Amino acid sequence: MIELFYILWNADPEIISGFPPRWYGLLFASGFIVGSSIMTRIYKLDGRNPDEVERLTIYMVIATILGARIGHCLFYDPIYYLSNPLKILYIWEGGLASHGAAIAIILGLIIYAKKVNESFFWVIDRVVIVVCLAGAFIRIGNFMNSEILGLPTESGNGVVFARNTNDILMYRFDGRVDEINFLKREGNKNENGIPITIRINYKDGLELDEDYENNYYKNDIKSFLIGYENIRNHIYQNPSEDLDYKIFKNGDNYYAEIYTVGIPRHPAQLYEAFYCMLLFIGLFSLWYFKRSFINNGFIFSIFMITLWSLRIVDELLKENQVDWEADIPLNMGQWLSIPMIMIGLVIFIKTFPKKTSK
């Protein structure tokens, strides 16, 4: 039997369940806080006023949030948002685009550089170092939110994102259930996914009407597994087969198990977080050891070429964000990455260190 390496991911996006702070928000803010600390160190080593970093951080935060939100609205659903412009402000409904953030950051840094009378390319060479770090933090936040999903894997190794299934079933059991757990189950991967068990723990001491509950599983729960897209993307239930389940009684308490199939997906968010972290280390090392020998703009060019090239590859393993992307040769993220790479190549050629003649 081939050993499958997969993760059943059912993390709660909220740090403390029932309270507003979420992992995504914490990681998003941490990216800027840690990045600001690193920029302060960079400014000191480069003989600049470290107090300027506070102003720079404000520019970065505003540009990132506005650019990412407006970019998402215009790149992925312009007709809807131009018809409902107030919806652009509903950032809590989700929808941020890294390409929009990149464009806004560049524009924001042009304004910042003029305000402080500094070379734009000197500033952006250093900013992109911490942008990579912030990008890694944000993608980990996306993973905690079980969003920006990768495509199903062919091997069976990957991540089964179970949170949507958890939340829908908890709601549908209407207060009868304390918690739902997703467990690995022995068996080989088949064409639909890998065997898993969904364990449903009823509230302690609940008097269960077993006839009603059996009918609920056979009809309602099966229809939920089949009917909800947010479940179908992660759990496979054959419409022509009966739901495979059992209800158990342990003393005065009940629990049930559903024997089904999970769909493992590429953890595309973690792939991106990993290469963002590597790029951070590489660019920071380039600045630290070679800043006296390279031209302003060179680090920025490496960032643009490397990050957006990796993004094109990464998009091959992601689900499309909107349905119409399936009708074009490349998805929107890939198309938007191409001009970024071209800009990087032009700047690379212009800033590449020239050998001096002896």
C-alpha cells in the first residue's frame, strides 16, 4: 500500500472562537510590524534617518490596502463593482489582489520619495525586501482562512480543506452538535479522493431521536454534501450511493461517523509563502553584502522578475478566482504578471553592474 501524506485542515480562522480577531488580520498586521522593524535597521545601516520609516510604513499600509482592494474589483469583476461602487468599500466581504497592491505601492513610493527628497529606486530597492516577508505572512493568513485554494492533486498527497464543510454542517445541525472532527481513515486513494471520517459529536446528555436522526443523515446530510459547492470542492459523495454513516451511543452521549472521501488539494498558499520567504532572504542578502557595488533599482528588478515569474508558475496549481478565467489561455493573475516581469527585465538591463575596464 502506498503511504499517503495528506493533511486534514480544519483550522478556525478566528484566534479565539466567537471573537473578532482573526489569524489573517494578525498575520497581515505582523507583516507590516516586522517589516517596519527591518526597515528601521536598514535605514540605520544606510545612514538614513530611521524616524522616516514610520512615514514610509503609513504610505505602504494605505497603498497596499487600497491597491489590493481596487485591483481586485477592477481586474476580476469590473462590471459588478462599477455598477455598485459602494461595494468597493466592503473590504470585509473579501477580495484583495496582489497585483493591485504592487501597482499602488509603486505609486505610493513615488510620492513618498518626492516628499523626502530621496531616490525612488533607492527606496523601492529596500521596500521590496520587506514586501516579500509581508507576502509570506499574508499567504499563511490565507491558509488559515482556507482560501486561495490549489487544484486537486493527482497523487493524493496534499491538504483536504475541511473548514467549509465543518461550518455548514455545524449550522445545519441547528445546535445539536458540540463539535465536528475530520479523521484519517485507512485505505487507498481512488479516482475521487482519499478515505476520511467525519465524526460528529452531539451535545452531552442530548436525548436523540434516532429515527429522526437516521432520516436526517440519509436525506438531508447527503443532500448537503452533494448540493453545497463549498462542500463538493473538498468532500466527494456519490449522488447514486447511500450515505455511509453510523450513529453510536456512549453512555448517555451520542456521536456519529460519516465515512466519505476527501479531495486533497495543492496548498498553493504555502507554496507562495515559501518562495516569498526565500526571496526575502535572497534580496536581504544581496542588499547586505553588495549594496555598495550595485546600482539603485537592481534589487527591485530581481524582485520583479523572480516574484512574478514564480507567480505565473504558482497560478498553474490554483483554482481560478472567477469563472470566466476558464475561457482564456492564461488566468488573470498570469496575464497581470507578464508586464511586471517585462518592467523588471528593462530595469535589470539598465541597472546591471557594468564591468570597469582596467
